[in-house]
Amino acid sequence: MLGRTARTPLSPVQREARRQADRDRLEDAARALLTSDGWQRWIRVRSKNGLSRYSINNQLLIAIDCWSRGITPT
């Protein structure tokens, strides 16, 4: 069994910065859905990878993260 490395807990400032970054990404993802291309991309992503088991917020975060990394459903 491999040993676990302890994570350094985030400070309140770091935690808030991470939350704000997540909110910003979520807002960008929601804004992208308002465009025809964004909506079509969303439908393709959902149909290919089984995202339906995740909450809508997590689906949007996953989709925008994939899109920002250049990962597209095939």
C-alpha cells in the first residue's frame, strides 16, 4: 500500500480565491451556452461522456475545463 502525502490545508484567502475562480469558470460556461456553438458543444459533450450522473454545476465545470484544455468529445 502506498503512503499518502499530507495536503497542506488552504488558508481562508486561498480557499476564497479557488471558489472565485470556480464561480468565474461557471459563469463563463453558462455564458457560452447562450451561443449556438456553445450549446451544440454542450450537447456533444453530454451525449458522449455520461455527464448526466453529475450535478448541473459540476457538468458545466467539467465541460468548460475540457474545452479550455482543448479536449473535445469524439
